[in-house]
Amino acid sequence: MTERLAYLWPELSLFIATCVVMVLGLSPSRETRRLCAWVSAIGLLVAAGLAVNAPVDSEALLPNLMPFAKLLIAMVGLVLLMLLAGTVDRDYEAEIASGRTVFHALRSNRAEFYSFFLFSLTGLMLTASAESLIWLFLALELTSLPTYIMVTISTRGTQSQEAGVKYFFLGALGAAFFLYGFALIYGGTGATHFADIAAVIAADGMNPILTLGMIIGLIGVSFKIAAVPMHFYTPDVYQGAAAPVSAMLAFVPKAAGFIAIIVLCALMGWRYGPGGESLPEAVRLLLWISAALTMTVGNTLALRQRSVKRILAYSSIAHSGYMLVGVVAGPGSDPARFTTNGIAAVLFYLLCYGFMNVGAFAVLAALRRPDGTEADDIDDIRGLCHTQPVLGWSMVLCALSLLGMPPLLGFIGKFGLFTSAISAGEIVLVVILGLNSAIAAAYYLRLVVTPYLERPAERDAMAVQRVAIPSRAIVAVVSACSVVVLVLAAQFLVTRSAIAGRVIETKPPVRAQTQP
Amino acid sequence: MNSVLIPAAMLIPVIFALAVAIMPAEKARGTALLGMLLGAVPVLGLLFLFDYQNAAAFQFAGSVDWIPEFGLRLSLGIDSVALLLIALTALLGPICVLGSWTAIVERQRLFYSWLLILQTAMLGVFAARDLVVFYICFEFTLLPMFILIGVFGSTNRKIASIKFFLYTFTGSLIALAGLVYVAWYAAGHYGHWTLDIGDLASAARTMSPTQQGWVLAGMLAGFAVKVPLFPLHTWLPLAHTEAPTAGSVILAGVLLKLGTYGIYRFVLGFVPMAVAEHAPMLAVLSIIGIVYAGLICWVQTDVKKLIAYSSVSHLGFCVLGLVAVNATGLSGSILYMLNHGLSTGALFLMIGFMYERYHTRDMGQLGGLASKMPVWSSFMVFFVLASVGLPGLNGFVSEFLCLIGAFQSSSSLVAAGHPGATPGALGPWYAFFAGTGMVVAAMYLLIMVGRVVWGKLVEPHEHHHDDDGSHLPPDLTAREVTALIPLALGCLVFGLWPQPLLGAIEAPVNVAIRSFEFEAPQPTPHPEHAQADAHVGEVAP
Amino acid sequence: MLDTGHMLLTLASDAPAGAAPWWVMLIPALPMVGVVLCTLFAIMGVKSKLPAFATVGCLGLACVLAFAMLLGSDDAPGVVKAWQWFDISWGEGHGQTFSAIFGFYIDRLTILWMLFVTGLATLIGLYASEYMSHDQGQGYCRFFMAFNLFVFSMSCLVMGANMLMLYLGWEGVGLCSYLLIGYFYKKPSAVAAGKKAFIVNRIGDLGLALGVYLTFVHFGTIEYAELFASDQLQGYLTDAAHGHFEHIPAAAQMIPLLLMVGAFGKSAQLPLYVWLPDAMEGPTPVSALIHAATMVTAGVYLVARAYPLFQVSEYALPAVAWIGALTAFLAATIGMAQFDIKRIMAYSTVSQLGYMFAGLGVMTSIGAAAHVFTHAFFKALLFLCCGAVMHGFAGQLDLRKLSGVAKMKGWGIVGITMLIGCLNLVGFPVITSGYWSKDMILAEAFVRPSTGLVGWLLLITAGLTAYYTFRVFFRVFVGPVEYHPGEELHAHDDHAAGHGHSHDHGHAGYDHSHSPEPAHDSAHDEAHGHFHPHAPGWAINTVLVILAALTFVAIPLVALNHGGWVGEMVHGSTAHYEAAHAGGGSHGSVWLVGLDPHQVMYYISAVVGLAGIAVAWALHYRGRREAAHAPAAEAFKRVAGPLQRWAEHKWYVDELYDFLFRNPLWVLSQVFRYIDMLLVDGLVNTAGWLPSALGGRLRRGQHGLLQGYAGSMAGGLALFVVVVLLLVSRSA
Amino acid sequence: MLELAQSAFPQPMAGVTLAHYLVLSGAMFTLGLVGFITRRNLIIMFLCTELMFQAAGLALIAFSRYHLNLDGQTFVIFVLTVAAAEAAMALALVVLLFRRRESLSSEEWADLKG
């Protein structure tokens, strides 16, 4: 069993960093406390390094998922870390520095904030490593629970607390759903280990309890990816939380959710239906309807928003819908090939989405109104390309990429979804995806037009300023550059995704026909 | 060595766009003009070095792997059809800069840099040998045009630009689905993914008629919007009326041709059986467009809107020639793309010059400009006549060929032993009904000329030359005339001597029509794709 | 048509076309040089008569070349190619190449036409140099540029080596017609007339274009040289000669019907004649050259050129005959009731064109060509005379307001030449060329039994023609001297200003009547000076005299030996249908009042013509003198009553067309416009609005209440489970 | 649910069948859900989620017994742990919220919407 530990070195490294950060944060020395962020970064870097060298788990359903997912998580985690820096305790530390107050360990939140972030990433990585239902459940909860706290303490305003309470309670409800689903899956198969479950399903096929469990479990996990019908919390929470936390929420739980969904689907395998290449009909229908509705609901709701964070929240819902298309499509007949492998397309899209979405939130995070509140209204970014060219252009590029404007990264991602879904014969879904991209263009264009083409408001008291945290602007720029630069490296990323998205088909054990 | 010409033609505008963006605003237009002219130099090289004996082959080809996983290569190369359209694009570029010289006063850097980027994107569409490279450029043209309309347009610019963007974007996303379907099919055919247009075409032709029909529908959703084919045309008048002059020129001159080029290259090239089957429907739509839009022109009061609707009408001829799928029709259509670019582009330029002076396009407020602007009026009449399709000018050549193409294209005439007929599903009646468009075109364009150019001088009430700030003389300046002369020469020369063009495109046209020489539509699909058939069958009514 | 079996139907152009000398290309090239020169003059701002002289020089040279062509011609047609215009090939076989050269096909018909086209153009150019002199400067350049362009286009039309060249010229002359009719572009009526001409012609052009398409599709070529020599066509002709029309494919029989539509448009025949009278808004030289002598005969040329094609159709030629005759009659009736002398001439042109078509229709292409030839001279002469009057009297054209012009000083030549022109138009026996050419048509019309009524119609028309022609002459040129200058100053404004005259007083009652009647205010007169009708100068007079002389020169050319020289010219061309039988005139079965029509018609038409003149004399010369204020017209009104009023309003044909075509189409356009705005665009906008509306509706779900969200989630879960299970169980 | 369970597992357990457990579990889950939706007090709402968790736990144990393996029971242990962690967080959150608004009604927190 200990050799299994080798797969968990990245998680362990993060965990160790977490513990260190938590302790460091209690130090009365300002310099020591400052190390929190650096230690977190080192932890992530180490995790990334370990993830690259992680062995391939040949027994898992997705044997090559772990290295890819963990590396991705660590890289995006680093970016998020830079973004999260300075979110909490900024004023408190400033007061301490100016001598107006003294440090009190109970009063300080910073260390908790970083360590919760690392916890959450640990949970996310563990999701990718999960090999049983119990593990999956725990990993998902580990991913989510810290984020509830992070949302709540991310700002000192009541909005964050409202977001926190909604997120927590609805999250608990969602967890109850998928837990019950998991229980039924266990009931249907008599196993919690994925390999066992897959073997049972491969041998005996689906049964009603199992189907029901899968449906409830998938819908429950949909909470993490904010898919219909579990999407309601998303805009409120994203708007209430501080922009860096929103950025994290749009990536971390979503990644966890998608990995969980992919794993759950992989348990059944894409070998049903007339072509023998789709999920069991009930599950396929569920995901199909969910994908179509999620895209549509997200995009249409985003149309009439003024709050940029809400727009991005709804866009986050819509993007989940796009990615679900890849899940419906499945790994295809030749999983090694990116073009037909929907799972690979989802993983790649997750990567694209991570960068472009973080970039958009980073622009908001790097701005503040003169009264200290966050920039959120669409008017706040009016003419941003003229007042803050770097941030403005980052916003424009990220919005264009989210829009799917060729040749930016978002387009490549969407193209992968197109090819895989068409390969799987899901042409109607592709058309819905296309139409939804067009609807989405309407509001993404606002995010392009407002900063770039419109004149900045007259220099008045409401003009936004850049916050004094350079790392946030750097994140914005890095993300914006990555949506351009990664296009050139697309071949590398695409082949990695294809490898990671390889799903092993479980062969039913050879045995005599004992069924009555 | 020669393969650097196309990348050079595409890169020079981009480089200059960046230069324009960082230069002082007052130098923007000069730099942009220089960029356009320098960008035209490699195109001249293409024109001279092109091997016209071998015009159907893709020349100056070069490619770099980009995403081999998709079979995606940055692959460029042109046959003579693409060459001519590239030449048109390169010609219109500097003219647009000249035409905007004084019209664009504010935010010049923004304007000219996007104009240059647009140039690159358009060249890319025609030069692409890879499906996705084509699509990227095809889609990317939307953004510059969106900005040109949305920032530099007139009063309703926002609605117009958004409508333009969303309408065409929606269509092309559905087209992408169709194109990807073809790519997937071809992957099954070859055993590996390829996005090379030539490979895709030969694979796609083995699809079953049902598959071809659906692919046709998908691709048309993108290309027919762009053309625009009735009833998908309503974005165009709005976009044209609101766009700045250069935007209109490019829009009419090149962007609409992306649609017809797409139909030529992809619809005809990929799904000939479906085209053969649905040609009557497409032809009827084009004819409705010709007559319907023509009649609408008649009752317009806004000159620019009138010309915009006339584009809808004219492009109907172009599509009609395409679906005639014979040598005359295709040649006519390809020439139509060029000729419409020259003459309608010029008309928009003319109207722009007028608008700059009078700040109105309402025929009720303008009239008899011949007595005040004789040079302008002469050019206007000239280009209107080119647009009407007067023999001896370019419009005639293409219109005539499209019509005779439609006339010939009748299998029943072939069966009746008429030597000049070609296999096809159209026939004399199509030519007749489309031909009424010639009459209608004469009607609305001459009425427009009659009101704007001839008659008693009428100027807008608030028009005072002293305080309009533009400091333009009443009649055209040397700069404006310089912009018009190449277009006028093109109209005249290609009207009297189209044979060089016809000769140049003969080979690709013959290759294109050869793909229509199938026996009967084969009902049995490719064995590997029985499953695909099943999927398509599901959605089929 | 049944007795045509014995006719020998072969073509002179059976032999493969040879090569024409290269210099015939100069004939169209020279006017093009003129175009370029005039454009340059316009750019340079030349304000002298230089454009006119350049034009006359170019055209004169072209005319000389046309004569050279005549002298150098032999029987075989020749082709000369300037460059390849179209060449699209999709196979090796016959008909699998659509090819058209930019080149010229020279046979005798071409030469005949080119002779009078270039000749008249030169003369009228000379005339115009004076006539248009008030407008020297840009307008002058513009005029001569279009004038040259017209001659170029006409040359292409006539000399073109294929139907596409014909089409090029066809629309080219239409363009020039448009530009020249609308020459006075500040005058709304002129602009409208130009527009009308172009648009109506376009309808005809559509027919022509379709005819060209069908020709290509059916015969596989549109080059005359190949077409007329093709075995296919020869075979049809043989069938047609034996009356076996059922052996000829319907497509081949359709071709002439389509070409005919084009011809009717250009040559102002029913139902497309309506543009020609309006076209008189143009300067008179234009009316003379384009709308009387040359362009409007293009339709006749087309039919003559494509005569073999017309013969293979059972119905084409009879249709041509009927349309021609009806047009001739209708236009003559309208012409009788008009007051504007130029318009009368215009209707007369329409009427005479009807004769020509009737002539073609009854298979006397020689007669038709001869009539084209003579008509070109005398009608140009008539128009130029009218123009001289108009020029001299400030645009006055109302025959009620002019009288005794011939008696005025300096107007003698105009009077005499006018008389010659009128006599020609009437067909005054023996001494006029019009008599001879018209006779051929009339006689042949009676020869064709199947078109017998056509002959009677034409005969009646001949009488009407005589009446209205001399109505003009007796009214305007003889009788007491009296005139009211015109109010239309377009032709005169610069000139008037130059002489210190000003007619621009803005009140319509301004009256320069110099009649004995004390009908005007002398103080008024003193204040504004006297109006001096200015007599034509040397250029105009010279041209008039030459043209008058030419009408006499034409007599032997058309009269001798059944068609004379013109007959020979036609004989050696594609239009030589009559070659086999015209000489004999031996259609034994056909008789008119017991005599051979060819013989008796000389007398009948003379009598009819003279009778018409007599009526005109009685009503408009004698009758006018007896009662000063047109009691004759009153008398006529009593007799004719509403008929006359209807005729004066041109039988309300324009109104009818407006009612039948233009107005419904306009309403339709408006309907389309609103459909486009509301329905088509409305659907698009709805599609765009839909997501937004959906989003608005869905926003109600985002009410911010925790319980609500939880309820929705739970409900959604339940719904999903139920829906999915239902769908699965249904499909299972 | 009963029929569903029996159809899947025709073999009855002694006396009390799996179906009974499942019905109970389902009822508990539904009760929790209904309570969550209908009650306004945040603490009660949280307790309702606990009820739902325990319903799942009950099902797990029943299945565990049915399948005669211990996986389900192991799962329950972890579920309890997570539930405890959630409870800690919930209480902390509730305290924080109460300090802000002096109320535990969930309806107090509806500023973010649209």
C-alpha cells in the first residue's frame, strides 16, 4: 500500500506547506508572517515538480490524468496565489506597521486564508487521485470546505458574508445530494473502489439503483461546476466574494467537479448506445440536457447584467455547459487522439478557461474605486484601455478569448469540443453550443467595447485606480499573454490533454454465464 | 523563395498596424497608406510570378505545422481565383486609406491600425489552404469591422455593429460545425486528421447525399449570411448605412466576397451532390434576392442604403452563377466578386465623398450635384453604369456570364440536344427571372442618379461651406480622384478585356465543375461511416 | 406562307467568312478617339468649338473609311478581330466553348448601315457645332463626348462580329441616348425622359439577352460567321422553305421571338414605343441622329441581321409585321393630334419604324432597308429643320404659336428643305426617295396573303402620315408671319445672356407675339427689348442643304431595279431573303383590285399621299386663313370629338402603363420595404431579443433567497430525475 | 423506491429488508430537504442538512449489511467526520452572521440577486 503513496507526493507537499503557513502566520514578526505567501508558492512549485514526475497509475480508470491535472492545478494555483495575495488583513497589517495597533494571533486571518487556499488545492489534487467513492467524497469536501471560509472572510463587507452563507448552505445541500448518490452507487454495486465498481458494471451492466445513484450523484457534483439545476448560487457568491476569491471559485471547485464527473462517467464507460460509444442512455440524457440548459441559462442571464463579476459568474456557468458537451462526447473510439476525445477536450478547455477567466477576474482585482470598494460595475472599466492600458488590454484579450474569437486560446478549446462532439455524433448539441457562443458574444463584446472603445468617464471621484498590489496586475498580464502565447504551444498542451484524457475501458471479467 | 510572398503580404499590414498604433496620431494615415502600398508590393509579385499555365494548382505554397494533432497547419497557397481576390483586396486597401484621409478626424490610430489588421485577415481568408486557418481569418475579419462600424459609424452605429457581429458570428459558428463534420469524416476516410482544404474536398465528396445535404445547410448558415443571401440579408443595409466610408468599401468590396468565396471553395468543392440537388432552391433564393432587394432599392431615400440593398441584389447574381455550376456561371461569379468589389466599392467611396461635404445621404435633401460637382458626378455616373451592367464595363461581363450560366445549366436542355447546354437544374426561366433584375437595377440606380446627380441643385438647408470645418473644395480633390482612378480603370479595362481574367480562372473553374460530373447520387455510404449516417439520419426529418 | 416551297433559300454567306482588312477597326476607333479628345478637352476646360471640330474630323474620317469599305468589299463577309473578348471553355465539343471576339463582321448590310450612320453623324455633328454653341465649355465637351460615344457604340452594334458585340453596342447606344436626352440635366422632364428611355430599353434588352443566350445554347455559337454558316441553321432554313416548321425545334423558333423584344424596345415599337416621344427632350441634333436616323433603326438592323433566324420561326415574321403595322397606325393617329412639332416628328418616326418592321415582316428586307436608308436622310432633315426653328425661336415648338416661318428673312433654306423633307415623309410620287422605299413595303404587304390586313393598315397610315406632316408644314412654315418665342430657355440661356437679352422673367404670360393683332403691351416690350428670332447660320444651312440633296441622291439608290443599290447591298448579306423571288414578283395568286400589287401600289400610295396633303391643306392652310382662330380645328373637334382628345393624350398609354405596371410595382416595392423592415428584419431582431428576454425571465429565479435557491435546486433535481427516467423508459 | 429496491434485490433480509432501510433513509433525506427549504432559521437549516447526511449514512450501512462488506460502514465513519467539520464551520458562520444582523433568519441575507 505504501507504494501508492508515491502518487500523493504533490498533495503531501501542499499539505506540509499548509501546516507551515498556518504556524508562520501566528508569528509576531511581520517579516515572518510575510513568508506565508512565499512558503505557499514554494509548496506549489514543489508540488508542480512532483506532479511532473508522478508515476502513471496503470490501474486507474484515467491512468494519465494525475500528472496533467496536478500540474495544471499547481500552475493555476500559483497564478491564483499571486492574485489572492493581499486579499485579507491588508488594512490590519498596515495598521500594525504604522504602530496604531499590535499584532494579535486571534485577530489575524492571513495565515488561515493562505492555508485554506492550499487545503482546497490539496483537495482538488486528491480528487484527481481518488480511487474510491469515499476518497472522492472526502476530496470534494476538502476542496469545498475551505472555500466557504475564504469567501466569507474575503472582504469585510456584509456581501461577502451573504455570499459565504449562501455558498455554505447550498454547498452542504449539494454535498448531501452527491453523498446520497454515492450511497446509492455503493448500494447498486456493492463496492466503493472504482476499479471494483467498474468491474461490476462491466460485468452486470447498469441497474436501477445504480442509475439513480449516478443521476443524483452527478447532479450533486454539478453544484461544484455550477451546472443547471445547481447553478443558482453562482452569481451571488461570485459577486459577494472578493474578485481574487471569485477567480478561485471559478476554477478550483469547477476543476474538482469536472474531474469527479469524468471519473463517475468513466465508471460506467462510454460503451452504450447504438454506436457503442456513449454513456448509458439515462446518464447521457441527463448530461445532454444539463449541458444544453447550462449554456443557455448562463448566457442568457449574463446578457442583462451590469456587474462584471456577475457577468463572469454567468459566463462561468455557460462554460461549464460547454465542457459538459465534451463529457457527453466521451473519449471516443480512439482516446489517444485529442480530436475525438471529449475528455481531453474538457481537460484542455479547463486549462484554457482557467487562464482566461483568472485574467478577467485579475483585472477587477487589480482595480479599486476611490472609496476602497472593489471595481465591479461595467462603468468602472469604461475606457480602461486609456486610463490603465495594461489592465484594459488584459481585459479585452481575456474577454475575446472567452468569446472564442479565433485565434485565441478560447477558440482552440472550443474547437476541441466541436471536434469531439461531432465525432461522437452529438451534432445537435454542437449546434446549440454554436448558438450559445453567439449569444455569449453579445455580453463579451461589452467587456471588449467598454474598456477599449468607449471613452473613459470624466476624471471624477468615481474613476477607478490601480491597487498597490503589483502581483495582481502581473496575473492579469500573464493570463492575457497566455491566451495568446499558449495558442502557439497548443500542440504540446493538446497532446498532453489527449494523454491525460485517456480512459481505460474496463473489460468485464471472463466468467461463466450464471445469470438465471 | 516565392513562398515568402504571401506571408509578407499578410505581415506587412500587421507590422504597420502596430506602428500606427504607437505613432503620433497625425502620422497615422500616412503610415497606414505606406503600409497598404508596401503590402501591395508582394501582391504585385504574386501577380507577376504566378504561373498562369498551371492556374488550378496552389502556388507559392508554404506551410508550418501548428497543431498536428488536429492536422492543423499554417498552410498558405493560392490558385488563380484566390490570387485575383487577393489582388482586389490589396487594391482596395490603399484606396480606403485615401478615402478616409479627411473623413476620419478623431482616433485615427485606432481606425488605421484596425484597417490594416483587417487587410491581413482578408488576405488570410483567400490565401488559406487549411480549414482552420481559413476559419480563423474569416472570423477575425469581424472584429476590425465591428470596431470600424462601432466607433466610426454614424448615429446607429452601436446597434449596427453589434447586429453585424452577432448575425455573422452566429452563422459562421454553425458553419464551423459543418466544416468540422467534414473534417471528422475526412479523418475517418484517411485514418488521420487533416485540415488541408484539398484533402478535405476529395474526402468530403465521398459523403452520402444526406450527409452532404446537412453539411450544405451548415455551411450555408455561415456563408449565406455573409453573402448575404435573401432572407439573411438584413444586417447588411444597416451595417452599410452606419459604417464609415472605408468600412463600407471594404464590406462591399471584400467582406461580402468571403461568403461567395466560401461557397465557391467549400460548398461547391465539398458537397457537389448536395449542391446539385439543392441548386434550384438556392437559385430561387438568389432570384428573390435580386428582385426583392432591387425593388426595395427603388423606394429608398438614403443613398447608401440604396447601394447596400443593391449589393444584396447584385450578389444574388453571383450566387446564381455559382449554383449554375458550369464554366460560364462560375467564371461569371468569380468575376462578379471582383467587379462588384470595384464598382460597388467605388460607389460607396463616392457616397462617402459626398457625405463628407454635405453630411447627409438623404436624396430628399440633395440633388443636381452635377452643376456643383461635375467631376464627382462624372465618376458617379460612370460607376453607376458599371453597376447597372452596361456592356463595355466590368459589371456586364460578370452579370452576363452568370445569367447565361443559369440559362445553360439545364439537364433537360442537354437531353434535348442543345449543344450549348450544360448539365444542371436551372434553366431559361431562372435566367429570365434573374434578368428582370437587370431592368430593376437600371430603374433604381438611374432614379438615384436622376435625383442626386441631375436635376436642379439642392443642398441641405444647414449646409454652409464655410463652417463645416472640413475645408474641402466643392468638387473632388486630387487625392480623391487618385483613389477613384484605379477603380475606374479596372471597371473599364475588365469590361472591355476580361479575357485575361477569364483565362486565368479557366483552369480552376474547370476543376471545380469536374467535381460535378458524378453519375447518379450514390445511395450506399462509405462503409466506415455507416455510423455517421445513422447520426445524421436521426436529425433528418 | 404555304407557297414558299419553291423559294430558293440559301445564304450568300455560305462561304466561310474571310478576313476583313484591319483598317475597318478604325471606324469604331475614330469615334473613340473623339471620346478621349473630348474628355481631355473637358478636363482642360476648353471653351471653344474645338470639341465639335475634333468630332467632325474623327467622324468624317470614319465616314471616308466607310466609303473605302464599300469600295473594297467583295461578296464574302469578312471578319476582323481586335482581341478575344470572352473565351470560356469547358470541353472540346461543339458548343462547349463560350467565345466572343471583340471584332467586326463586315458584309454589305454592315456597310450600308455604316455609310449612313457615319455620314449622318458627321453632318449632324457639324450642325450641332453651331446648334450647341450657346453651351460652349463643359457642356459642349460633354455633348460631343456622348455624341462620339454614340457613334462608337453604333459602330459596334452594326459592325460587331457576334451577338455580344451587338449587345455591347445596343446598350451603348442606349446609354448615349440616356446621356444625351438628359443633356439639359437641370430640367426634370429631360432627366425623366432619359431615365424612361433607358429603362424601357432595358426591358427590350432583357429579351435580346435571352435571345442571345438561347442562340448560344441552341446553336453553340454567337459568332455571326459561324452561326449563319452552320449546317444546323441551313437545315432549318430548308425545312422552313418547305413549310416543315414542325421539324424545327421549338427553341430555334423561340430565338427570333426573344430577339424581337429587343428590337421593339430599341426601335420604339408596340408596346415599348413610349420612350421615344419623350426622348425629344434632348437637343435636336440628338433627336435627329439618334432618335430618328440611326439608333432607332437598330431594331430593324437586328431583324435584318438575324433574318435567317427569323425565317425558321413560323410566327416570328408575321408577328413582326403585325406589330409594325399596328405601331405605324397607332403612332400616326397620335401624331395627328399633337401640337409640339418635334413630338409629331417623333411619332412619325415611331410610325415609320413600324413601316420598316412591317416590311421585314412581310419579307421585303430590301424594302425595309431602303426605307431605313431614305428615312435616315429625310427624317434627320426634318428634325434638323425643326431644330433650326426651335433654336431660332427660343425653344418654341408649338405649331399653334408659329406661323409663316419660311417667309421670314434668313429662313428660306429651312423652309425649302423642310418642304423636301415633308414630301419625302409623305412619299410624294416619283421625285422623293421616301415614295420608292415606302412603296416596296406597301406592295409586299399586299402580296403576303396571310398578312393582308397589314397592307390596309399601312395604307391608311400613309394617308394619316401625309395629313400630319403637312399639318406641320402648313401651320408653321407658310401662312401669315406670326410667332411667340418659347419659354424654355435651356437652349438659349447663355446665348440670350450674350446678346443682352433676358427671357428669364419668371412669368409665364410673357409674350413676344409679333402678329398684327394688338395683343400685347408695348411698354412691356420696351422694357425688355424685342425678341429677334435668329436665323440659322452657315453650319446649319449647309447641313440642311446637303441632307436635302441626299434625299434626292437616294432616289436612284433605292428606286432602280427593285431596290437598286440598296437592294444589292441587302442582297449580299444575311438579310437577302428576297433574292430568289423579289425580281419576278410572280406571286400569281395575289392581286389587288385586279392588278399585281407591285404595279398598282405606285398609284394607290400616290393617291393616298396626295389626299392626305389635300386634307391638311384644307384644314390648316386654307381653313386657317379663312377663320383666323382655327375654326378648322374646331370643325375637326366637332367631327372627331373625344377621339381627338384621346389621341392628343397619346391614347393614355403612358397612364395605362403607369396604372398597369409602374404603380403596382411601386406599391409592391413599398410592401417589400416594409416586409423587409418588419418581417424579415423583425424575425432577426426577435431572434436577437429572445435570449435577452429569456435572460430577463430567468433573472426572476435569481431572487437572492437562500431557501428559494434550495427549493429550485431540489425541484430541479427531482425534475431531472423524472424527466430522464421518463425519457429513458419511453425509448426503452 | 420500495419496488425499485426489491426489483434490484429480490432476496429479502431477515425480517427487516433492505427496502425498509431504504424507505427510512429516503424519508429522512426528504424530511431534511423539506426542512431545509421551509425553515428560515439558519441553525435549523443546517441541522436539516445533517439529517440528509445521516440519511445517506443510513443507506450506506444498510447497503453494507446487504452486500456483506464493510466499505459502506467505513464510508459512514468518514461522512460523520465531514459532518462534524461542517458543523464546526456552520456554527462559526452562524455566530458571525448573528453578530452582523442580530437575526438568524436566512431571509435577512438577500442583497445579492439578479
